[in-house]
Amino acid sequence: MMKIKDIVNRDLITLTNCEHEPIHIPGKIQPHGFLIGLTSKGKIDFCTANISWYVSIAHTEALGKKFGDVFGTKAEKQIFEYINNDKIRDVFPLEIDLLGKFFQISIHKSFDIYVLEAEFQFAGKEKLADVYTQTIQFVTQMNNTTSLKDLCALVAEGTRKITGYDRVMIYRFDEQYNGEVYAEDCRGDLEPFLGLHYPHTDIPAQARELYMKNQLRLIVDVDYVPVPIFTVDDKENKNLDLSLSILRSTSPIHVEYLQNIGVGATLTISLIHNDRLWGLIACHHYSSKNISPEIRLAAKLQGQFITSQIDIRQSNDENVNANETALALEQLTSLQFPFVQDSIQMIADAPQLLKICNAAGVSIVSKGKIYKNGLVPTDAQIKDLIVQINNKESEKLFVTNKLNDHFRNIEKKSSFAGIIYHPLGNSDHIIWYRPETISEINWAGDPEKTIIKDSKGLHPRNSFEIWKQIIKNQSTLWKQYEINGAVQFAHTLHNQLMMITLSEEEEKYRKQSEILKETNSELENLNWISTHDLQEPLRKIQLFVSKMLAEPDVVQIDSVSSSLQRVSKSANRMRTLLDDILKFSRIKYTRDNLEKIDLNHILKSTLMEMEETISENNAIIEYENLPEVHAIYFLMQQLFSNIIQNSLKFASAERVPHIKITASQEVELFAHSDNIYCHWVCFSDNGIGFEQQYAETIFKVFGRLHNQKEYDGSGVGLALCKKIMQTVGGTIYATGRLGEGTNIKVYFPCDPLDTLL
């Protein structure tokens, strides 16, 4: 005889696992319908105990039999035709005659089982035309709203008209899934819930997961007695996942929660936005209530109206303020401030500077002096704040509305809680401030007491009296458009400060220019004379040596030949040295000839010229796209050539030389040694490396870390690179890892016309 068993989940819920209650496999349903689970071959594998309430057959008689044998082949054919028609199945239930009674059946697949959920067909069901008319009216009204809040209020009102529930709420989640009643429409005699907050534990994670899978959830009668599901006892731990079920029985904790607030029936519609549960349409009725498939569909459509409009309405809500910020930024950047240090206070005093990000105060630090406007901290607090930010954030944009969360030792009596900090280079900074905003949140009961344990087990809270929470030590949140406006102006201010510095230096350089011209002329002459006087005797020495070697009989001393060979070798080495010194001395500190250069062309040209050397060393050169910079073409060729040659010269004998060239891909500010640069290029190799303590030594003329016999060369190569970068207004840094390799990183200056955003 075939055995059957129920699949009721009897696991006890405890304080440690209630957040993981297996609500998707309760093994029970609500009694306003019955459930059948079919295999793909049409065998009834699951059946609820209440099927006999609806048709003249018991669950024990149905289990294990073919659907057609129980309900007839015509009904079986209709069922499987419906199953295979996805478009209809996703929208409307199947209307069918089962053993002389009319039902509406919803069908979904749970793994390999087709789950049939049958309810009596609604006798006075609403016509689709009526629902369509109501929907058209709603769309017309919806187009008259602009804000998201107005739309949600309209949806709450429209959903209540369509469904007839006593209370309809639009429930919105925050980032932690705490909920807020964002909009509401209810019977006039009911206490409104609008504005109340509910802790995330009211709707735990597993419940939110089900809301993502199944967007419509009905509880027809909160006081229902659950109906068990039975199955053929042919497998251990046999179960049925009811995540997509309409009739699924609800968690007993949730049922008790609803009973505690006096609710008799509910309808819940998920609001999903960007693959996240944004909120719910929560409908409450204070007696039992069911609705037809047409009304369910119309209510579901109300939710889609909201989710389709969230981005648009939020943009509309922020558009006015964003336009004001953009206008303030445009006005401020169009003002012409003189290129003098005193103009910084004029900038700080400009009312648009606070409007850019709706701040209460601002401070600008330049050359050690602090310029302030509005509600700002003391000078000591500002200096301390900058030190702490730079220690923690390494001179990057820093934004917060809860300063104490990041810096506990900030003076507690300070009048600010939110800041936007932006470094400006050269130890200059700008900070916008917002004061502490003390806010009050009304919770529906104490959020810390959502689950209560007593001698009878776990229970949801039964007190929903308003519980006030006071929030301190934070300002209002900075909007993204406010942050963007602050960043844009920070770059404009950086350029202004650079121009002030250049203007102040210009006069000093002008006074020195005549002296420098004369000095440069003398230095060039001295350079030519000294190198000429050095090379001339060397040529004579080489001539003498060559003659002596060609006519050995002239001199009778045998040792002279050996000595002269050494002299010749030394002379050649000195000539190489002089050539490098000449290259070094001919590079002048001038930026007059800077032009925009594509470093990709420089690299390709260099690699082509060095193709033979690279091949001889079996070297691997890997590179990515390089930026356009302001420099001098032939100097960049020298720079790239010297750095790559240096990597090949100091390659490790233990591995194939590998040089990787990377670069910044977009224009952005980099602060180094109180200077601002816009691009960098890094040459990384896997050579012998060096100890970091010698990072400065390798850029000095004749600075060598190795013996001349081990590695040839004059020791001028990297010194040339440093002077080249100084000439174009950039800089160069080296990072060594002894036995592992070297990184040579060069930074290029900003062009005043560059747009950094």
C-alpha cells in the first residue's frame, strides 16, 4: 500500500535563527484554496489536505495518481496547454472546470514540480474594461505629478480605490532596509502611519528575498488555520519550495505581528528598482478580504508605475537645487579676480562659494594663511582637521556628514559635523562645512525590541507606541551634485592659486633676467672653453700614442707600449665622459618651447631605434596607451631612451628582462613635493634593483651604486633624465626593490588650458 506523509516544517524558531527562518518551505498553505504538485508526466506528487473541501476527492485518493485519472483527460489537456503558454501564464490564471466546479488556477514551476494553486472562480469578478478605465484615469493623474513623493501618494490613493483595502501604504527602505511609511491613504477613522519608521528586523532578509522572487503576496484571513501539504512517501527529506506560491502559509511570527496591530488581511506588492528591493505597497484590511485576479493584476501595475518613475522623479526632485548649484558655480567661475594673494579673501567672501554646495561655511588655506567665511571652526581646529585628514586619506577628496565617525579626537565642542575637503597642492586646501543637524525619528515601537522571548517562545513586539529617537553629531547629507560642484570649483581655485604664484614670481624673475642673461653667456663660454681645452690635449695624447705604436723603434723602452695602451684606453673613457657632460650642460632650464606631444609616438620611435639592443638582451617590453603631455620632443626621446637603456644595463642575470610601461589614462591632479602635476608615466623593470635609501643618489651626476668594472657608463644617464624633467616643469622619482627591480616614475606639468573634469 502506498505511504503518504505531510511535509510540514516543524523546526523551532529561536533568537539565534529567526533571521534565517525557512519561510520558503513551510509545508503548509492558507485555506482559501488548495494546492497540487504535478510531475512532468502528470502524476500528482503533492496535495493539500483541504482538497476535499473543494472537490469530491480526498488527498489520500489523489496522491500518486495521474491528474487525468482524477480530473479527466480534458482538464489535463487544458492544464498542460496552459503550462506551455508562458505569455498567458505570466499574467492571467487558468479558468477551468474541475469535477463540475469552476476554479481559477495559478501555475508555476518549483524545480521539477509544477505547482497548481486553485481558488474558486470569483462570481462577481471585475471586468477587464473597468480595470483598464481606472488605469487610464490614473495615468492621466500621474502625468500631473512631478515629485516622487507626490507620485507615491497618488499610487496609495489609486491602489486603495482599485482594491478596497482599509489602508494602503507606500513603504520605502533605506540602505540598511529600515522602512519608512513614505505615502499613505487610509480610512478616515484610522490612525495614520505616515512618517513612521520600522526596523529592518520587521522584514528580515529571507522575507526580502522572497519579495524579490514573488512580487505579489496575499493573506486573505490573518486568523487562518494552516493546511498541511502531503506527498507520496518515496524519498527522505522530501520538500516543496513555495517561494513563488500565492497560497504559501506565512511565518507564525509574522501572523502574530499582524494580529498585534489588529490587521485582518493584507496584500503586499514588491517595488524593485535596480535589482534591489526599493520598497513595498503594503495594503491592510481590518477584516478578512480576498481580491480577484483582475484586481491583483491592476494592483501589481500600480507598483510598476512607481518603479518605472523612481529615477525620473528623483531627478526632478533634485533638478531645481542642482540648477541653483550650477548657476552659482557658473557665476563664480566667470568672476575675474586679480592674480594677487589678497584676492583669496575676495573669493572666500563671494556668496556663490557657499551656494555651490549649500554649505554654511568655507575656509581656504593658502601659503599657511587661512581665509574664512560663514560658520567655520577655529584656525587651530582647521589646521588639526587638515593634518588628520591627510594622515588618514592621503590628500584625496574627502566627504562626510558624520565627522566624528572618522576622527574621534576632533574637538567635541566644534560647530560642524559635515565637510567637503579638497586638496589644492602646494599645501593649500579648501573645506566646506555644515553644522550638526539634530533630527528626530519616530519609530513604530522600540526598534531594539522587535522580537521578544518568554516562556512560550518567540513573539513579535506588541507595543507600537511611537518611540522617538534623537540623532546627533551629523549634518544633512551632501548631494552628489553638490560634491561635483565643489570639486569643479576646487580645480578652478587651484588654477587661480597657480596664477597668483606665477604672477608674484614673475616680477622677481624679471629683475633677475638681465643678470641671468649675462651669467648664462659667461657660463656657455666657460663651458665651451673648458671642454675644448680638455679635448685638445686628449687628441694630442691619442696622436702621440698612435705614432709611438706605429713606430716602435723610435723608443727603446719596452714598457712604453703597454703604458701608452692604457693612456689610450683612459683617453677614450674621458671622451665618453665629456660627451655625457656636454649633453648634460646643453640642457637649459626653459619652458618656452613646450608643445603638446603624444608620448605614444615617442615610445614607438624609441623602441624602433633600440630594436637591436632589445633583441640582443631578449627583453620583453610591455606598454599601455600613453597620454599627451606638454614637453620638448627631442628631450622626451632622450628621456625614454636613457630610462630603457638603464633598465637593460642593470638587468638581472637570473631572469629575462621585462620592462612594463604604464601611465595615467585621464587628466587628474597629483601633488608631489608641493607641486601639482597632471600626468605620470611609470617604467617598471625586474632587474637587480637597489635599496631605497639610494633613491636620490642615482639621479646625481656621476652617482654610481656599482663598480665601473661591473657596469660600464659614466653615471650621467639618470642625472640627464632628472634635468630633462626639470626643464619641462616635471619631476622624476625612483622606487627600488633590491634583487627584484626598479620603478622609475615621471610626472608631467599641467597646462593652464587643460580641463581636469
